[in-house]
Amino acid sequence: MFPERRSNNPFANHMNAGKALKIYEILKKRYPDSGTALEYGRPHELLIATILSAQCTDARVNEVTKKLFKKYLSVSDFAGVPQSSLEKDIRSTGFFRSKAGYIIKASAIIEERFGGRVPTNMEDLLSLPGVARKTANIVLFHGFGKTEGIAVDTHVRRVSARLGLTGSRDPVKIEKELMALYDKKKWGHLTDVFISHGRKVCSARRPLCLECSVRHLCSFVSKDTK
């Protein structure tokens, strides 16, 4: 389990905690309604949607799950579906063979070991095929209102690096560094606001630096703004 405070993370000594907090407060105000864009009704649907979202846009995932969750209604339905059938249903999300395998195997484990209910703690979630810390953090926070870490996706990784909040490229190390900088109660929302900012302003190829509400606190400056 990661530490909750900054004492175990030497990187935090090089980062102005006041600046980090100010960035969060500005972005939280800028995106007050930020949350997961994945559409789901029950925890197992969120888990499946998050697995499908790897290397795929949330919009595409929502298109697929709109039909998928009507076709397969329960964990047992997903555990029992032939992999070839599920592959056809999720083909457009990419990496459909591995994703189908993960979903079926994870569903079977949930059915057999957890009574058909998605686990509500990090350790058990990480025991499921296809589930790493990012997915587990999303399921815990949005599915159960629990905070155990920070979900580091491509947007969080990019935004935190450009803002100078992390000195790493590895998602696990980035999570540790961000957890050291912020109080635990902010971890879940931090992911949401960074994702919103990454999608709307701080894009990978062409960041809109002149429209950025934290530009004055950012260590990255687009060539277009010079």
C-alpha cells in the first residue's frame, strides 16, 4: 500500500506544496462537475467499461457498452459468454481479444470468490485479470466512494508532468508523487479535474496554453505562445 503522506517521498521536498494546492483549487473550480465520462449503472459495469477504455476513447466505450450492458446483465452473464462472442461485441474498442479474456476471467473470479460482487478493496481488485492500479482506483472511487490512490491515465500523466508536479514517466511513481503532494481527500477528484483539463485544454499534440487557467503556474510553455 502506498503511503498517504509526503514523508516517504523525497520528490515532495522539491515541489512547492502551496503551488500544487493552488493548481488543484483552480482546476477544481474550472471543472466543478468533472467525473468519469464512462457510462455505467452498477460496479461491475464500471469495471468492464474501465477495462475497455485502455487505449480507447471513453466515447467509443460508451457506444459499445450501451448495447453490451443490455445484452449481458450480470457478472455471471459475462463469466459465461463464449470469448469469440464477446470479442465481436467489443471489437471496435481495440485489443479486443485480450480485453475479452480479461473480462470473462475477472467475471468468473468475482462470481466464484466474491459472491458475484465486485471487490471493494485494492488488494482484491488487483487480483483480477486486466486490473492494475488505475482501473482499481477508478472503480473504488466512482463505484464505491472509496479513496485508496490516484488513477494515473494518459491525461493525468501528461498534465502532472507539464505542471511540474512529477519528475517521472512511470504511472506507479507518478501516483506516489501526487499522493505525497496532496491530502487523501483530494486524490479522487484530482484525477477527474486533470483528465478534464487534459481533454479540453492541455492536449497532447496542441495544448491551448493561452486558454489555460493555470498557465501562470505551469512549467511547460507551448511554442505557439512564445
